[in-house]
Amino acid sequence: MLTKRGITLCLLSLALSLYLVIGLATTNGMASEALCNGVKISVSQNAMSPFVTADDIDHELGGIVASADTALAASYNLRDIEHRLAALSIIESVNCQRLANDVIAIDVVPMVPVARVFDNRGSYYINKAGKHLLASARYQIDVPVIIVDNDSLTNASEIIPLLDQINTNATWAQLVGALKVDRRGDIYIVPTVSGHIINIGDGSNFDDKMKRLFAFYNQVLDVKGWNYYDTISVKYANQVIGRIVPGKLRKETFDDTDLSFENEDVDIEVINQRDSIDVSTLKPKIN
């Protein structure tokens, strides 16, 4: 049986619940009718920020800033704005929110390129998710270069983590001038050191491959000479293979013209002369 005190508490609880329901409905009603106090667009700073301005974003949204004072704050579809801007190649990510003072805040992060790709169709930048930004005279960013002997880069998900590995190691970063991907999907390092390219196969076991490569540099090339081989392969486990194109003149320099996709390019299927060394017992001297 309820006591007088219990009945009183129940009535107070019901009254409080009714008050909260009415208050919430009133607040929601006021919020839905509140005028927008402005649209604030901010652009994060990174390498691409000079090419993306708040005015650019406002123009893309049809002049949203100028029309803000005549619109209700609740009329803005924030998720639609995010999806619309995120679809732009120049944008990495977008966050839209309605602030407590009924200002619509749009925070934009310009695309962060991790590499520039040259394929048979043209040139473009890619971010860590593989998103493309068509290269143009307007966008000139100093990033690693990937040269693809095909119509597109099909193994970006493999190469982008490889670039991260290279960039986090000062020695490797100094060695790698560019990456090249052949028609079979093999990845080649075009080193800053003239004279040869390096076939690493896929992006797996990269640390081991680099140890074998530096062992080969320290133990073999000091004797043979840095321009003796056209291609050095660390594709297969426990070995390094130096490949020579028969009859090809050893060159003192190696420049970007050697990367054109023509018949005289290195093709491991037609190379029938090779020198190899088992490096399982060598101690690589990586500086």
C-alpha cells in the first residue's frame, strides 16, 4: 500500500516527466524555427591548402555563405553537404555541424597526395585511400613518383603502404628516386644512384629485401661497379640477382628517359645472361 509520502513522490515524478517532455518539444520547436547565424567554412593547412580556399568551397555549394541569414538553421542537410564536398577530387575529408549558436560550421581537409602516378593515359596524384586528383599546371606537389606501364595503377593498396615504409627510413628514402610498375605487376625501384633499377616483386618482406640489396651493394657492386647491371632483383627469397641485357652498352648515367615504355626497356623474360649471389651468409652494412 502506498503511503502519503509515496503518492506525493509519484505525483512529483509524473509532473517532472511531463515538464521534461513539454520542455523538450518546445526546445525542438524553437530549434527548428531558429534562423541560421551564418556559415563558417574553414580549410585545414597542408600541401594542397593553397589550391583550396573557403571561397572555392562556398562557390561549390552555390553561395551558401551569402544566403545564410535568410535560411533556417534546421534547413541545412549536413550529411548531404559532406557527401557533396567529399566527392570532389581535391577534398580529403569534410565535417559539417550545427553549433549551439546556430552557426553552420564546415571544416574541410584538402586532399593529401602521397604520390604522383604516370600511366599510359596521363598523370594524377593519389592520396592514401587511392583517390585520384588529375595533375595540372595548377597543382605542383613534391611527392614520390610512380610510373605505371599500364593504363592505370591497379595495386595502389599495395604500393601506398610501401611508400610509407620507405619514407619512414632515412636511408631508403635517400635511395628511392621513383617506383615503376611493369605489366606483370612487379614493382621496380628507380634509385637516385645512377646505373640500374631494382626489381622487388611485390611489396611484401620489404625490410628483408632491402637488407639483401644493401648487402649486394656493399659486397658486389664495389667490385663489379655500380653501372655493371641493368637490373638488380631481390624479388625471390634468399638471393640477389644481377641481370644484364646482352649486348647493351653499360651506361655511366641513368635518367628519366630510360623509363619510357619501349621495346628496348628491361624485360626479364628475354634476359638470358645473369650473375647471382646467395646472400644468406652476408652481413648487410646499411648506413
